[in-house]
Amino acid sequence: MSSLSPPHTLPQAQRPLAATNARGSIFIVALLIVAATLSALRKDVTQGFDEVAHASYVAHIQHTGALWPTLTDMRMLDPADFTFTTAPNYLNHPSPYYALLALLGPTLEGHPHAIVVHRLINIAFAALGLAALLMIGIYARLSPPIFYAYAVPLACIPVLMPLAGAVNNDNAAFAGGALAMLGAWQLIATGRTRWLVLALAGVLVASWAKLTGLMLAGGLFAGVLLWLAWRGRFRAQWIAPLALVAVLAAAPYVALVVQYGSPTPNTPGQLALLRDGAQLAGWDGAARMTPLGYAAYFIGCFVLEWMPVLATRNALNYGMLAVPIIAALCAIAGIALSIRRIARHSEAALDVIVVAGALAFAATFIIHIAFSYQRHLSFGWMMDAYPRYYLPVIAVVPLAGLSLLDAVVHPRTRHVLIAFYIVGPIAFRLLAGPLQ
């Protein structure tokens, strides 16, 4: 059994340890809230993460009162005064996230400053997600050094703070995926149905935010359920709520297929974005890549976009990319070790979550490349490799790092690895380059 396998009840001697990690978690979440709020108060709406398009979606629902709007009717706001223009909105996501903001936040049309309130709602989503992921570290009874080896990489996710301070459905997907992961972890550790409910709620939130949320959070939890069934721990009374949530999670995409023929419709705005963007960049007339060539290009861009920059990268920026690359290699090794523990029937919750999350990540990533390659062939498009789409299961990377750490016996090697997990993300966040 892995040494990271927690007991089901917290011994008296371990309660100060949990309290220490809880205080650290509160500090980390508070830091995110403060930093994201400062960003929300001063950020230019046109800088990064398609915020004008997301705000326009919310404003359209407020303007029309339609909670499930016709995507082809949506128009973009003018970022200067937030009045509607004739330009079509290119977003093709389902509406629940945008409808929630439309109901909770002030009117956006004609009120540019109202976007601050909508950004604060997004900060709440991101803070909830980060808190849920840190709770995993608390429930796992990690010693402080190992806890921070898990928590610091999450706190230093390059896009997390600026994304949190922007109107973007990735924040809701992140929160949903984190809740699903926390619920799944505790369901494995305790078997209590209340954690099933939390996991299902997280899957629903992530799924209603965007399709990748459904694929990632839903895929992770499906893997956990398969493991529970394999180990004889699945309960018949779970079938009904699972079936209900599966229907609800898929419903928006079934509706999009019925309306537009695809769960990711090529609306006029989406087609205009691809066509005009490729033409402006000079990609439309360029020779198309082979499938393998495009896959290699996509993976390279994915690594680069872990730290998006506006300016040209210098040698230091490129050199610092060694940090996430090494972290990814450590995670791959940890995934392999978790697979081996499962095969040997010596797994802990950590191993099940790592393998289930890695499978969901890999399946989504392969589909993502295939989908993007078709856009490349059709339009020459070259801009789809965004790591922020994978935030719903991003905690799999540091968790897989802990899986590797758990197999390291030599004390000095363990200390070096822990130091890298803690110091590496901080150095990368500070030195890799300015964010969008």
C-alpha cells in the first residue's frame, strides 16, 4: 500500500498537521483572490482569454432574456462602450455559465465598468476550485513539505490568476473539475455517498461550462467508477443519480447537435474567426502539415502556451520551459508507477485519481489534436493548443509527481525532488515571461 494512502479517520496526533495544511491552504486561496481582484480591477478587456466574446454572450442573454440563445444571433460588444456591434460572436459553448452570470451580475450592455462584478463572480469560481484541490492535500494527511510540493505548483499555474480575474467559462470548468476530483478522492477513501454527490455536482458544473469540462471531469470520474466496480465497491443505489447526472451533463450538447448538427457548431462567427484569422496570419495559403508534423507542432505550442506571453521570448524565457517539461516527465513516471500499483492491487486513492485523470487527459488531448488538425486542413488555422482547457484535471500533474515521490527511498533524492516541486514553479512563474 502506498504511504500516501490515508486512514479513514484522522488520528488525534495528526490533527495539528491537518490544521497546519489548512492554514497554508487559506493563505494560498487568499493570495489568489487578492491577486485576481487586482487584475480584475485594472485589466484591459481586450487583453487575453477572449473576454470580449464571453462578456458579449452574457450581455446577449441579458438583452434578449433567452437563457438558451440562438448562437447565430449573437453579436460582439464594442470594447470601448459595450454597445452591440454587427460583428458576429464566435463562441459556440452551451449557455448555462453565461446565463448564471447574466442573472447574478449587473447589465453589461452600455456599462463597461459592470464587467468588474462579473469578474468577481469568476474569481469566486476559481477560488472554489483551488480550495477544493487543496482540500485533497489536507484529507491526504500530507506532511507540510509534501503538502507544499503539491500545493505550490497549483498556486503557480501561470494562467490561473489572470484567468480568474476575467470573464471566461474556463473558471467554471476548473471549479467543477476540482470538485469532481475532491469528491472522487474521498469517495475512494471513505465510500460515503455524500462524496459521490459532490463529485457528480462537480461533473455537472464542468460539463455545463464547456465540452472539454464534460470530457475531462466526466472522464476522470468515469474511470474512478470503473475502478470501484472492479474492486467490488460500487453500490447499486448509485445508479439512479449517476444516470440522472449523465443525462443532465450531456443535455446541452445533445441540444447543440439537434440545433446545429454538432456539439461544437461552426457558426458564422466561428467560421469568420478561423477564415479571417488564418488569412491575417498568412496561414491560409501555406502548405498543410502532415498529421504527425501537426501533432508535434501542437505539443510544442502546448508547452509554450503554459506561459502565454505578448512579447517575443528571450533565451531565459525558453530556458525556463525546462521546469514544466521536467515536471511533466516526473508526472509521466508517477503515472506509470500508479498503474503498476493498481495492477499489483496495492493502490491508494492517489493512484486511482492519477490514472483516471491521466486517461481522461490523454483521451481529450488526442481528440483535441484531431479536431484542431481538421481546422488546420480547412483553414490553415494554427492556434488551438491552450493548456487552460485542461484546468479541470490539472491537479493530476502534481499528484502524479507525488506518486513518483512516494517511490523514492533515498532521503537526499527525496529532498531534491521536493525542492524542485516547490521552487521550480515559483521560479518559472517569475522568470518565464509576462502573461497575456
